[in-house]
Amino acid sequence: MILQRIPLAIKFVRTFQNFMENLQPLHLRIEVWYFNPFLTGKIMFRENIILEEPNENNSRVKYQLPLKNNNFTGRESFIQTLHTKLEQEKTPILVIFGPKGIGKTQVAKAYAHQYLHIYDNIVWWFNIELNMEDQYKTLALALQLNIHSLKPNEIVKAVQNILRQTPGWLLIFDNAKSWTELLPFLPQQQAERGHILVTSDQRNWPHIETLSIFTADESKSYIQKMIPNTSDEDALTLAADLEFFPLAITQASLFINKHLENISEYLILYKTKKSELFQQSLALLKENSSSEYMDNYRLTIDIAYSITLKKIQEHEKSFHLLKICSFLHADAIPKFLLELISDTCKKPIYFNNIMRPLLAYGLIQRDQIEKQYLIDGKVHVKPSFLNSYSQHRLLQEVLYEKLDQEVRLTYFDMTLEKVQSQFTIKTVELKKWKASIALINHVEAILSKAYDFQIKSKNIYELLANSIDFYFRRDQIPAIEQSLHKLTNYFAEWPGMTIQALHWESNLCVSKRATAKELEVMKNKIKETLNAKNIDQLATYDRTTLELYFSLAAMQSELGEAEEAKAIFLMLLNSSQFNDLNSKQICCANIGNIFLYQKQNLEAINYLKLSLEYNQQNICHPDPNIGYTYNALGKAYFQQYEITKAENDLMSAEENFTHSVNECNKYGDLARLHRYRGWAYFGLVRVLCVKGNLEKAEEFYNQFIKDITKVIPREKWTDGYKECDNILINDINILKESRIQSVFSSVSIYT
């Protein structure tokens, strides 16, 4: 009975803890005590929860840093050198260079925490291997910037603009590979404004500071901190055998603490393992002129990890999970994915049992950041656990290289299956979409492994295609271009690849808001590809070809070639390959809009209503942006002077767009939503002017201005926007002058 209640008790405590942490902003400190029912109510552990977020008056610095490493030792002179050089005007950007595992990230962390007090405004940590646009968005929100309708690259520019104008900041970019990769995210002309610290294992940088191995004194101090009561002699002996390499010393110290009585026992294990691995490890050594100890460096790390991994094999499920992690990205591995892999979903006790040895040996780490809290007018810091884990890249390499080719392929397939099952793009569920966001880096890691293996399976193709769709939804143009390049090169020989790639290229052309000339070029390219195919036989073509025809029709519609576009949409509507509800709904909506453009209002109304009917039938995948269809239907009714129906449909459009804007994490392009909602307000103002409702008309006019200016500042409006604004002002003025009847005669059809 007690066993059944433990998970419920743990769940209650965690739920209560989360509830208390989310309270606003109460001045309160509580303690949560955790009891072990099997030990007669003895305390297992306790933790403080401090409630109350800091405000601007009490906390000047906006910062986000990884948790401070309390075991960090030494490197004082190196950190002082960093500070001195950063303070020099000629070197506002400094790169910490060294091989993997030498301690670059730990030094950067230590510098940020040690000198936090000298920066007046911003101290922010970026992992260059994760999505930089998302990380900049987090910083933008911390700076309270209005980014509601900005695209990812525009958010980056907005933050960079603030940094150019603001003194006293520090940005740290971890794991950078090249200047080219980093340049788009650097604020320009930052001299005398702020500092930039970069960590990298590549030499191709200006202004580098090379981080070397531990000194004898640093090694001794670190080992004595990690292994209490260790003599100076034993510490120096261990450090010397491990070549004073920081990562090897860390791994050895964790193992000794967990299993052995003294250092001499470990040295026996180390020397035995070294003789076993020496010959076979020679093939794994990488040529690198970055330092004089690089040849021996990898072998030492390999041996230190091998000793631990042999012990971990006693925990079969833990070792299995660890091997799968070597196929994922090293950072931010979502907890839900690890639970899925270990088959412990909704089984926290079992999951913790599997993770415990991995955490104890430092083979995997729970991600943490520091949060600021206000207590008695003073800012305090509390570590905050994230629902993700990370792993050292060198451990991933060691694990991967120890697997033979057949085992690698087996684990690759398992990892692919688990990630693919959770990477869902065609969804309107916010929870699933957030899961896909958390997985995108791991999708890229799996695809990278697939390229190494030269695997060209249907699953790999679908995963790569889904990643392209993911980037389209998030409007990440550079990522789309890179993924399209990989797709067209890697699957170049696949049947239908030319047509599929061209379909995505056309979508990219629209996403980039191409000019009429660029649209014309893309349209001709599609026509040339489809030249051999007879449009009269369109109903018999495969789905990929039909999608390219859809792209062609969309291009023609954008360019005003209404009849040609309408003919294709009508044929697609009758195609047996294009007969799912979603496709029928979209085709009907496009046909209705073309009829509306041609001022054939009755035909437009019929097709737009049919589109809405298909959407109502589509229970599994309803269109989240059905407001576009309501908007067009409202226009059609207005042009028919059916004012009440027009008002109802335009109100439905406004409600849909408002819902989409509020659920902005679901939909990538907020600017588009604001623009379309603005046009819904435009129609409503015209309708209300006809009905004589001045108060509501003025209210919706203000909403129209608000939405459109979120897309384009008023001073940059084109003649078309200015003309529409003048139309509404004129309608409202006519209504104010009580010349309601003349509104009909002055109405011009809006687009």
C-alpha cells in the first residue's frame, strides 16, 4: 500500500512546489521537506524555495548563465589575462582555444561569475550549437523588447541594435566552430560598449588565448577538492599519470569517490587498461597540431572513460540509454525523449534508477541555469533545473567508436525510430509542437549520422523532409536553404526528387516575399519542369507532381494570372490523388479568392462556403488559419451588399486571427497573422460605417492601424496602405456628417 502511494506523494510535492514557484510576486520563503517512509520518517533531503522575482529597480543586470561550478579550481592567471585583454579597446572579442575536454566552457563560466559585477546591463550565455534565434528571443524578452510580430532574424537585429546603444554587457558564445558561423549573431561596432567571449576547439580565429592543461598545483588542489583527505603526494601521482588533463582527472576523481578506497587502486586499474587499449587506440588518435600533448591526450581520456564504462555495464538499462545518447546532440536532450527510450514514461522512480549511475559518474548532467530572486530587497540566486540533460562530446565520441559497425546501425535505427515518433510537424497541438522544437537539434544529429553511414532510406528522407517543413513553419530561411541543399544533393537520384525540391523552392520563394520578377523566374522554372506533362491528364499524376502544380497555380495567382491559376486549382479539386479534406479545403479557398479577385461574387461565395464545409468535416486536422477564408467570404458578401452576412464572417475572421495570434507558438509567421487580421478590421470598419455604428467603426479602425503598423511602420507604408487608410477615414467622416446613404456610392472595392 505504501509503495502505491509514494509516486502520488512525490507528484503532490512537486506539483505544490511548482505552484508555489509560480506565485506572483509574494514575499515568501518556504522549505520543502522530503521524507523516506521506510526509514521511520527520517529526512532524506530538503531544499529552500524562495519566492519573488526581482524588479528593475533592484536588479540592473539581465543575465542567463549556466550554474556555477563549485568544484572549479585554479586558472586564476588565465582568467585575469582574459579580463585584462577584454578591457583593452583593441580586443573586445576574445576566443578561448583548446581541445575538447580541456576546460574551455568551465573557464568561460568562471569568468562570467567572477566578473558579473563589472557589467551594468547584460551578461548572456549562448550555445552556438543550439538554435541561436530562440536564444536571442529569450534575451529579447528579458530586455522587454516588443518582438510580437518580428521574424527570427528581425529579433536578432533588434537585440543587436540595443547592444550597439547600450554599454556594459558581456556575451559568451560556447562551442563556436568558425567566424563565418558566428558573425550573423555578433553586434557590430561594439567597441567601448561590451565584451564578447568565445570558446572553440578550432584555431581559425583572431585574438585567441590558448588554454593549456592543469599545472601541478592546480591538479593537486582540484583532486583534493574532488576527493577529500587526499595527500599531496597521492594527488600529484594521480595527476601525473593522467598527464594533468582536466577531463581525465575529473572522470577519475568521480570513479574513485564512488568505488575505491584510495588512489593507488585506481592507478592499478588505469595501467592495466592502458596496456589493453594502447595498440587498438592508436588508430583512433587524431592528428592535430593544436598542442604538443594532443597525441597522448585522446588516449588518456579514452582510458579514463573506459574504466567508468566497464563499471556502468553492470547497469544494463543505464548503459543502453547511454549508447543511444551517443547518436543524439550532446546538449539539451529532452527528458521526455530519455523516458521514451528507457520505457519509463510516467514511471519517475524507474527513470531515476536508470539515470542515477549515469549522473553519479558524470556521464550525463542535468541541465541547470541560475535564476534571480529578491529577498529583503537583495537579489539572490537559485539554481533552476531544466527538463533536459547534456553529455560531454568526447564521451559521445568514445562510446561511438567502441561500437562495431553492426551495433552502430542497430542503435542508429532505434534512435531514429524514437525521435521520428515524437518529431511531429503537421499538428495544431501546442504540446507536440513544443516537443518538436526541443528535438530539432537531435534530428540534425541523426541526419548527420545518416550521411556518415550513407543511409538513404524512406525514414531518413521523411525526417529530412519534416525538418524542412519545421523550418518553414518557423520562417527560418537560412536553415531551409541549408536543408534543401542537403536534400537535393543527398537524394539527387531518388525518383521525383527534382519535382519535390522545386516545390519547396517555390514555397521558399514565397516565404522570402520575393519580388514579382523573382516569382516570374520561379514560375517559368516550374513550367519548364512540368513541360513534358499534359495538364489535361493532371488528375492521373502522383501526389508530388500535383503539389508542384499547386505551387505553379499559387505563383500564377500571385502574379495576377487568374484564369490559368483557377484552371489548375479546379483540376486539382477533381484529382483522385488530391482528394483528402485538407487539400479540397485549400483548393476551394484558392478558387474562391480568384473569383473574388475577378469580382464574380456569387461563385466566390459558393467555393468559400464549400471550403468552410470541408474544414468542419476535417475533425483530425482542422485548418488553424481558417480566418483567411472567413475574411474572403466577408469581402464577397460586402461586394454583394449583404451587410449582415459580411459582418458575421468578418467577425469570425477576426476571432480566428486573434486566437492564432494568442497561440503564437503554434504558428510561425505572426506578421502575416497581424496583416490578415488588420484586413479583417478593415472590412469590419466599412461594414459598420454602412450600418451607421460610428463607435464600433472607430474602435475597429484603431485596431486596423495597430495591426498593420506591427507589420510595417506607418512611415514606411506604400501607396496601397495609404489609400486603404484614406478610404476608412473617408467612410468614418461621411458617417460623422450623417451622409450614411452616400457611403454606398463612395465605396470602392477593396483588395
